[in-house]
Amino acid sequence: MQYTPQMLQSMETEYGEAFYLLDINRFIGNYRELLSAFRAVYPKTEIAYSYKTNYIPALCRAVNGLGGYAEVVSHMEYALARRIGVPFEKIVFNGPYKRPDAVRELLLGGGTVHLDSARELEPLQALAKENPGKQLNVGIRVNFPIGDGKLSRFGFDVEGDDFLAALRCVEKTPNLHLQALHCHFAPRDLETWKPRAAGMAVLVRRFGLRPDRIDLGGGMFGKMDERLKRQFGGEIPSYQEYAKAVGEGFQPFLQGDTQPVLMIEPGSALVGDCMDLAAKVFGVKTIREHRIATVLASTHNIQMGSKTPSVDVISMNSNPPDAEGPVDIAGYTCIESDLLVRDYPGPVSAGDYVVFYNVGSYSIVLKPPFILPNVPVLIVRDGQPIEVAKRAEEPGDVFQTYFQQGETV
């Protein structure tokens, strides 16, 4: 979307001097394109959206409306899924820690819980025994080498005794149903997707398993502009390339008599390019001939790690600029390392807006209330009124859980 000075000024008047800009239509388009790419090579594909990547309720509602699943990794995310109307059977609960009351409610409601370690087996068996007439749907997260030279800390080692114990637990407990065999590996490289798909096919044959779903997790690059792409040092795979790699690894399932559902759990691949951040420049100064523009945002707002975000500076007036490039764009915090962009080449003035692109992944969920609370999220659609997806946080939102002499602060 193109942001004009008039648009940003109007938003500033209504919502303040910094705000996220969320494009729901782009998110929906990404969802449909990714699903179509995978269904072209394996028709029985479903998407479970990774709530932890960006749990803005408007996004999660969109997934639910598209028939997708909710992939949650905490009772907080599970509560959100239920609150916005996601049915039990469309919720997948992953992660190393799961609060028992949420697990119980979800399993008894018909949802699916993926086991991550052997310590989850005993409580699961107890719940099954207490509810003999209820089918409980479980998945088992597995861990095996995929050729990337890295060791994941999650799931069951497929060569270990705990994995065999998990299989025996499900097999010998009459009302436990193996809904899914699940894996998830952090690398987003295309080369890791065929071995994870092929590895799951090998496990199914080796142990004679018949899960309803094979869940390959997430870990895919999303769409981004060329300025950001160049920083990854290689080609960024398309949705179609990921799908082709999985299809090659899934040949045994395509050729078999029964075909399980293929589930993927994308987060960044769907939402990364769907949100931008606009922040006003409130000061420009020079220190020993080094020019610095400070904006009403910080590195906490964008969560780019070692990557430099793609940015544009939108001039808000016709006066000569306060500084010509190169200019460092710094955050509002009192931390020396809070530099969002080094050596921006263009002119910058106080009062201008800096737009940071592709900040949809993890920015909202990892922003701490450090020095300032978070800014609002505005849904923008061409030719339509602005919709507030999240209001600006206030100091009271941060301090209401603290107590002072028996009263909230």
C-alpha cells in the first residue's frame, strides 16, 4: 500500500504519532495462495495458523472464516481461539508446556493435543481412564535429523525409548486416538522441507502407523521486498517451491491406498508482509558529523533481529530537510543499540514519518512494555474507512496487575 502525507496526517490526528498498519486482504490472499500451492501437489492439505507469530484477533478470525485451524502453544492462545469462536475440533495444541485445565477441556471437546515429552503420558492416561466413553485425539511430535546439522530440543527422539512408550500408550489405551504425527523444525530453508516430509513417510511405514494427519509444522519464508530479500544471501523460496519439495517427500502417501491429511502451520509465511509500522520522526541531530534521526518506535516494535527493515521516509512538509543521508534512524529507548536503520541514504526531517515494512512476524507478540507501551494497530483497506484492530496501550494497561498497599497502582 502507498502511504501519502495526507493519509498519515489524518491517522496521526485520530490515533497518535505511531501505529501499525494491517492489511487483512493481503493476509487472506497469502492464505489462499499458500493453500492452493500445497493442494496442487497434495489435495488433502489444511492450514493451522500459528497464533504465536501474530495473534491479533482480526487475523485469527479471518483464518477461522476461511476454514483454517488454530495452532496454539499456550492456554492464553487457546483461550483466544475459543473466545473468537474457533470450534474445538479446529484447534491444535502444541508446545512443551500446556496447562492441564486447557488440555482437559480441549481433549474432551474434540480438539487435538500434540504430545511433546514422556511426562505428558501419565496425565493423559488418567484423563482417558476417567472418560472411557470419550475419544481423545492426540498427536505425537517427533524429532529426527533433517540434514541441517542442528539439534531441536522439542518432540520425541524417534530412536529413543520415550517415543516407543508414547506409541504404546496410545495403542493400549482404548479411547486414545492417534490423530496426528507431528514435526516442526526451525530452519526455513527449502532444502529442509523434503527431508522432513520424507522422514515422516519413513516413520509411518517403519512403525505401521495410521494417523489421520501428518503435520509438518511451519518454518517457511514469506513474501518480502528486494531490499529485505538481499540480506538473506540467497533465493527466498516461493509457496509453490515449498509445496513441490513436500510433494516429492510425500510420494509414498500419494501412491498409497490411504492418504492422511497434510497439515502445515505457517506463521511468518502468511503474515510477515501484511503489517507495516509508521512512526514519526521527533528529532534530528548531529554528533561529530554523524546524523541521527530519532523516531517514536524501537527495535522492539519490529523484531527484525540482525536484519535491517525496508523503510521509506515520507516527507510531511516542503521545507529543506534537517539532514541529508546517510542518517541513522534510532529508537526512542535509552539503549545505545536501539538503532533501527543505519546509514539511511535519503533526507530526513523532524515531523516526517518513517514506514517500516514487513513487520507482521512476532512484532506484536514480543513487544514488551519497555519504556513505552505499544501503539495501535489499524486495519487499512483501499478506499475504506480505517478500522481499529487494537487501541493504543496506556500506562494503566501496564500497571493494573501491580499492587501497592493492597490496591492496584
